Amino acid sequence: MSNWTRRAFVSVGVLAGGGILVGVAMRPGNRADNLAELVAGENETLVHAFVKIDQDNIVTAVVPHAEMGQGAQTALAQMLAEELDADWDRVRVEEAPPVAGYAHYTVGRGYLFKDLNLPDIVVPSFEGVMMRLSNSLDLQVTGGSMSVRVTGTYGMRVAGAATRDMLKRAAAKAWQVPVDEITTEKSMLIHGATSRAEPYAVFAAAAAGMTPSYSPKLKQLEEYKIIGQPVPRFDIPAKVDGTAKFALDVRLPGMVYATVKRSPVFGGRIASIDDTAARAVEGVLGVVVISASESDTFIGAFAVGEAVAVVAEGYWAAQRGLRALEIEWDGGGNETVSSNSIFAQFEQDISAAKDRKIDLEQGDFEAVFASSQKVINADYRVPHLAHTCMEPLNATAEFRDGHCEIWIGCQNPLGFRRAVADALGIRADNVTLHNMLMGGGFGRKSRADWAIQVVHLAKTVGRPVQLIWSREEDIRQDFYRPAILSRFRAAIDESGELEAWQNTYVNKLEPTEAPLIPYDVAAKDIGHIDSPIHVPWGAWRSVDHSQHCFFTESFIDEVAVAAGRDPLEYRASLLKDHPRHLAVLQKAAREAEWGQPLAQGRGRGIALQESFGSIVAEVVEVTVVDGQASVDRVVAVIDPGFAVAPDGVTAQIESGIVYGLTAALYGEITIENGSVVQSNFHDYEALRMAQTPQIETFIINSGHAAGGAGEPGTPPAAPALANAIFDATGQRLRELPFSKHLQFI
Amino acid sequence: MKKKLSVNGVQHTVDVDPSTPLLWVLREQLALTGTKFGCGIAQCGACTVMIDGVPIRSCVLPLASLEGRQVMTIEGLAPSDEKLHPLQQAWIEHQVPQCGYCQSGQLMSAAALLARNPEPTDAEIDGAMQGNICRCGMYGRIRKAIKSAATSRIAQSELHTFDKTDEASDE
Ligand code: FES
Ligand code: FES
């Protein structure tokens, strides 16, 4: 296939494992239009879309993931640079623009096929199918801890290796020497025997004309020089001097500002508005009603409720204008729903067990329960939670001559582009989306509701509009982590051995395996009931794992206690077939000095969860005296397969733990009269420095398939803390947040 | 109504409703976007600036109250274009920021702390930083970075305070 073109490439579905396939090879004289913006300078050759090498021998990794703060872009660049043998000091990253040619097939494969381990050489037709699938889904998602494990493994590394291979062949041809005599080091091609050495850049153009290898040889673990090193992140310097550009920092000539309000009761609409007072506020330019719509992007359809916006010369005027609006809302029938009524409904539906759907069924659990010595029952519940990204939702848009330009920080640029195009009734080609740095994402920024609002405003107003949500709107119009009620029953025999595990909960979402347990139990029955409510739901850091891990890892602790056994030893005894889990659990216990006596009033708890391909155990130490509690220490161990950027993984675990502890200590969205009670950080609190424990993170590089780091730290935090509180006090807390029972100092 | 405002040693004249909080004047009138909006009610610290050396939440501070006072924002924290503030250096060294959105506010609170207390204890650090939320949870790194900046010799000699006001104007 010397005539390797994008068409041939897509239709044949060429290619093992990733990068080059999505990236589209480009050569001088054959620039695909939709990738042209990746090649900024005259002197650059885009070898393929994941990597470019310029005349100065700078290697740029073109990274298809938005930077939420995980340092993913640096890790991806490390993976590329490793296989390319690039000079790390001359490696840069650049985020790929959301153009159709970049539709993110590697992510699509990871998402749709879960943990499918693909062989090095993948059946072409399968690749072709995947390519089409992900194109049609408009995938370019940051989330699901997807970047390193999927893009990195199947994309970046393959791209790096293939590029190096092409460069070597190009050099061999020019120098008239056998290709296997050529070595590479620090972005140089070297032929030792003839003492020749040239930078990659010299052969970049020639390499681009080579047919890429379908299955370039990847390095072995022990050959790594860049992967696994704690390299400084590219994005950090701009984040200490105020120059990092978030969506909120976009400034356009003639730009006006806007802020919005939707019906406090989800799904409600405007009955009437009196905007006389609002229009009289100095600086207010107008009041715009944004009609309700439906959107159907990647992570599921969602409704965008009717909203009213005030447009003004500045945000302050817009906000004062919004407050001056007199709005009567029509709640649409949900005005009486409350958290209490929601949990009463869950309770009723679980007890009725109507249409129970099975997640996992094994063994003769009915018989075991009928004959068992001891049965343990417990109900667990978690409330709704908001995301409260540090940067409130905002975006800037301009609409001119049928073309829309939008600046936004989002987790799915291609999906957003499509959602915006649909909302405006134009083709996606007529939308240019600039993805900006995100002040936190955590799942919230995968739903395009506010993007649809801002483009509507830009079109109506006819000037560039920056839409900024108030924190109050951000908390009251979220897509919430779902509230769940989960009912457990376990049976143990006379020696305390676990014989049966039964679990029924409401409203199954993603990922499907979240309620499953790794423990070896002969009889298991796990299932769920659909119990729909009007509160919108969305992905929340680690999605369903954060709730189910709290349930299952608390309940297994209860079972251990009922059996009169040590919670660590009990778990370990049930993990004989899960050596990775066991190693993680035992290392966490060891590092935390499990078993060493603690002072009066102190306690220790452990929890374990596999999520997004990584296994994490956490041991929490807590002090509880007279109802006052402090979380003192957390020891975390993660097996992510292999930590490409160990300090990045450590930071992600620290971050995930604080996020999980915030939820465990304080997190509660309460529904009253069909709407959210909480409004800002004074009543929806976040963990602050004084309440944050000392966190110690350890990494096990087991060499298994790459797992995520951004999310797996979160799930074990709440149950490990619950188990520690039980250890300290004998009180079993089966409901979040714990601040309902204890005061955290 | 025209108002004078001194930011990072530069005199500005702005024409805006005097009830407007400083945060929005910085961001919208002066295009100094390093100072962030997080809550608008003095609960999160994202908008922290220094006024006459004291850390203040600019989201609740009306422009009208600033006559004759010196505002310092993150853009003015480094002593020169070539040199970072010791805290900024420590932030890079300890790889503090995740998303980075809270960090301008964190740095301004920390800088104000070290300016008045060059060797803070853990409890003093906690106390001074309690008004700054980091939803990415980087508190442990922030604390470490503050301590290492405090102990570095540079920190002792170069903690940044305003001693001069350039009489420049943006008009
Ligand atoms: S924005 Fe000022 S404290 Fe939050
Ligand atoms: S670094 Fe993201 S909020 Fe602090």
C-alpha cells in the first residue's frame, strides 16, 4: 500500500492498534483539509495526527484529550516520546481540535468494548467498524479514566513506534545502509558504523512518504526511559502566574455578558415574567428566553429546560438584572417531590421487588438463606450530589453568517460541537469549537446544556456573548450523582464463613460492574429495580463506583464483624482467586501498620475497589471524641498496571480521596418542593485544608493492562472512613454524609 | 462614574458602576483574568487579591471602597518578568496545581501569610488557607509548598511587598 491515503485507510480499515488510523497521515501536497489546522507552520510535516516533528526537531504530541487537571496530556506525551525515542526536553503537547477527522476511535473502542484486550494485530474489518462507530458517535471524550489506558496504549505508543520505524527506514534509504543498523536516541538517527547522526527533522518528510508498519514493535517495560519517570507537567507554569486560559478568561471585542436561570423545579417552565425592573438595572441590555430542548450526545439524551437570561455590559449588571426579574414558574407537576418522598419511593419499590433485574446470579442462594445459621441485613443510602467544579459553568460564543464559534471547557468537544450544531439547526462543519482549560470537570462537563444556552444567546444578541452561571445555578441545575437505596442480606455459617450475598438497589447506571464484588462467595444474587425520579442524573467522578463501593465495602465489613473476624483478614481470605486485589489490600494494610494498637477514641478502616482498570485499597485513620471527629490519615495503594507518570498518579489519588471525603463528610443535595435546597459553598461544603488528612500513596506496577488514575481513588474513601468510624466508636453509619452524625473538626 | 484604581503598581481609571465588585472590574475592565470567580459570596477564595498586603475576597469588595488603596493580583506577584515569587517556584517544584483554577487565589492567600509571618506553623498555614477551596484537593501539596518557600533563603529576602507605585495610566 504505497499509495496510502485517508480514503484507502478508512475503507480498508488498515492498521493494528490505534494512532495512525485516527490520525490520518499527511504529506506535503496531500493535506486533508480538516487536519490542516494541526500543521501550523510552513516547516512542519505531520507524520500522522498523533505526532509532528518540525524543522527544529521539536516533537509535538497532538493529544485528543482535554486537560481537566489530570496531567493526562503530559502522560500521553511521555508514552509517545518513549516509543519514538524522542528528546524529552524538546517534546511539546497540543490538544487536537475537534474536527471530524479526529473522531476518537480509540476512545470509542475502549468505551464500547470495556476492557477488551486487543491483540497487536487487529482484524482490519473490526477496526473499520470501530472507526465508523466512533465517527458516528462523535467521540472525543475525557472521562472514564480513558486517556492513558486507551489513547495512550493503543494510540500514542503505537504512533510513536510507527513513526520511529518510518524515520529509520527513511534514513536507511538515504544513507544506503540496512535499517537494522540504525539506532535512535534523543530524536536523533544514528548509524554507528559510518559515524553518521542526523536529527529526526531531516527525515520527517521522507518518513511521511513511507508505508507505516501495521504492528510496530513496542518496547518492553525494562526498556523504558521516559515512561515511569516523574516528569514535570507541561501545564503547570501557566497555572502559577495567572496566564493559563480557562473558558472564563476569553475576551473578545464587543463581547457582552449574560447569566441565566432555569426552573428551580427540574423540568418546569416559565409561566410569566415581568422584566421591567431588570431592564431598568444600569448596564442591562436585554432579557432573553431560551426555549426548552432535547439533546442527544454521547453519554445519553438529556433535556435542557427553558431558561431566562439577562444580557448586560458586565456580569455584575447581568446578575443584578437576573435578581430583579419577577418570574413565575410552572413546576410541571413535580412541585411536591422531596428527598423524603424519593427515598420512600425507593423503599417501596425495593420492598415490592417488582420487575427486579438480575446483574449477577450464582449458586443456590435461596437454599443457603433458608438453612443458614446467621443472616445479616442492612440498608444503605446515599443522597444526590452536585459536582461543584471550581470553575462555574461558562462559555463564550459568537454567531455570524451562519457560522458559530464557541469557546468552552468541556469533556467531549466533538459531542458538544454536534449538540451545538443541532441546537442551531446548522451543520457541524459550521461550528468551530475551541476547547479551553477546564477548572474541574468531574463528569459535569460532559453534558452540553450550557453550551446550547450560550449559542442561542449569541445568535439572538448578534454579538459575542460570555455566559456565566452563578454558583447557585451551578449547584441547582446540575446532573447529579444519583441518590440510591441499596439493600443487603448475607448469610454466614457457624464458623463465620460467608455463604451467600444478596443485594438489591435502585436505578442501575454505569459502569455495569460497579455493584459486583471481588469476594469469593458461592451464592450471589445481585439485582436492581428501576425507580424513576425527576432529578436529572449525570456521571460523577468514578460514576456508580462511588456509591456502590460505599455500600459493598461497608457491608463486607459488617459481615466480618458479625463473623467475629478481623476485616482485613476476612477480606483477604475471600480473595484467593484475585492475587492483584490481595496484593493491593495487603500492601495498604502493611503501610498503614494495620494491627498496631491505636489510642482510645481512634479507629482504622479499610476498603478496596477495582474501577476503570485500576485496583485501589485505602486505609483511613480517624479520631472520634464526644461526637467530634477528625480524619487523620489515609494510606492508599493503587495498582494501575503501570504508572506512566507516577507523580501524576499520586496527585490523582490524593485528589480523588479529597473528592470522596468531601462527599462522605458533607455532600448532600436535598430536594424540597421538587427543587434543590443548597445553593453555594456555605451550605454545600467542600473539604478545606484543615480537615484534609495526611495522604500517603503507594503504586504497584504489576505490568497488567493500563488502568485509570483520575477516578479510582474516589470510591474507597467513604467506606474506609465508615469502617474506621465503626472501629473507633462501634457505630455503623449506613448513610452519607457522616456530618449528619458527627461534627468534623 | 470614573474611579481611580491602583493595581500591581499601575494607576487605572475605570468607568463603571461603583457598586461593582473589584473581581469584575479586574476581569472585565482591566482584562486581568488571573483572578477567578468561584462563588461570589466570599466562600471559596478563588478571587483572592491583596489589598495593602491583606488577602481580600475581591468578589464582595465594591470598587467604591478602593480609593487610595493598593491592589495586587496574581499578575503582580512575581517580582519581575524573569523571576518568580518563591511561592510560585515552590508551586512548580511540588507540582501543586491540578486544574489550576483555584491557584491564583491560593497563591495570594499564601503570599499574604508569608509576608506577615515568614515561618508559619502547620496550624497557622491551615488557618490562613481555610478560606481557599481546592476542588481538586491539592491541600497537602499546597501546605508543603508553602513550607518549602518559607524555609528557602530566597523567601526570607525577597518576599514581595509594594514599595513603589508607577504613575502609569491605561488611558
Ligand atoms: S469568588 Fe470570591 S470567594 Fe469565591
Ligand atoms: S487545582 Fe483545581 S481547584 Fe485547585
